[in-house]
Amino acid sequence: MDYSSFFIGFFSGFLILHALYYLWDLGQVALFLKEAETGALLMLAMSTEAIAYIQTVKYETMRTFNVDENTIKMTKNIDDYNFDSWKTSAVRRLLVAYPTRYKHLPKYVDWNTAMRILGEIYEKGQRSENAKE
């Protein structure tokens, strides 16, 4: 047996093994990022629901204490603006946090698209849960 063929075979096997490990790791990281993204979107959606509820209670309390309707409207407009800014900022920060190699993974660019995608994830999960039963 020729030592050069043995060396070439060993080196080729070494390179192929490392390439396969690299591809496996890329896939695992991508799956992890998608799961983390779903969790982050879920937390954002839950926070949004809580904030909206608190704001509703705030306006009802203002009405109960006979606060001027113009003051309530002005407060609501300010709250709506700040809330929309918060949602935009939350999605932007989530997108910026992605590693450069995985910037192509998110399928959303704004709040509405992110919530639509979260809804689709829920629907898929519910469909697969129903299929198991």
C-alpha cells in the first residue's frame, strides 16, 4: 500500500467529517434561533396584551374620576404613539440581534408581519396537536 494514498484518504475523510459537523452545527443553530425567535415573539405578544389591558383600565379609571374627555383623548393618543414606537423598536431590536450569518432567517420586518407569523406558528402547532389525537 502506498503511503501517499493512505495520507490522501485520511486527509479527505478528515475534511469530509469536519464539513459534515459544520453543516450539522449550522442546522442546529438555525433551529435554536427559530425556537428562540418564537419564544421572543410570544413574550412580546403577551406583553402587548397586558399593556393594552392596563391602558384600557387606565382610561376607564380616568372616566370614573371624571377626568376631562379631551385629557383622556390626549393621553390615549400619547399612549398609542408610545405603544406603536415600542412595538417597532422591539421588532427592530429582535432583528438586529440575529447573527450576521442568520440574518436571512426572519420572515418579518415589522410588528404586524411578526404577529401574523406568530399566528401561523400557533395554527401549525394546533393542527399538529389535533393530528396526534
